[in-house]
Amino acid sequence: MRDLANHLEVRRAISPAAATTDNTAYVSQIIDLAGFSQLVFAILLGSLADADATFAVLVEHGDASNLSDAVAVPDASLTGSEASAGFDFSADNKVRKIGYVGSKRYVRLTVTPANNTGNVFLSAIAILSGGRYGPTSAQSA
């Protein structure tokens, strides 16, 4: 059977919001990997109005549910790199992704702008797979 929907769980990471015009970081929800072995963040970009803005990506993980123990994920625990998931003003309407294959239970994504004075529209989702129990729920948080 060619079913993908029952093998994935999709969760909100960074909600769509009104455009921002400063360098405030976009911090995702904390993603709980309980019951899953694979995670990829998809960063969805809309209009990026500033002509010299850049956006750095950071993935952190930990064992505390509030990520009070958060540390940057080592490169060996990522699929793709934070540098390649980052982007600049020329990435209007593109999608970036970065995967996590580490052993910690909780993960979050942060996108930090620099030199931004124009409108930025972005959001992100967390896609989980490798579930220990299936099929996954029809609707996720």
C-alpha cells in the first residue's frame, strides 16, 4: 500500500503570524518525540522584504519537557546543516528543511533574523515519523 499519511505526524512548530520588522527570533514549540524516532522541521517562507536580511537556524534538544536543559544539537545528530537551512532575503516563497536524528526527547527550532527592517513572513511545521505505534492520529497538535 502506498500510504504515507498513516506513517507521519505533523505538528505546529512556528505558527503563521503578522509580519515582523525587527530581529526578534522565531522560536518553535517544543516538539516531544515520545513514540517517534525521526523528525524534520520544514520552514515555510513567504515574502522577505528587507534587501540585506539574513536568517540563522538553530536546533536545540534536551531531556526536560520545558527544555531548561537545552543545548545546541551536534552536527552528527542533524540531517542537513543549520547553515543550509538558513536563508537570506532572496528566499521569498521557498521552503527549507532540517532533520533531527539525535537521542533526546525534546527538540525546538529557532530562526534568528539579522539586519531585518522589512516585513518577514515565515512559519514552520514539525514532521515526525518512525512511530512505534501506528497508524498516527488523523489530526495533530
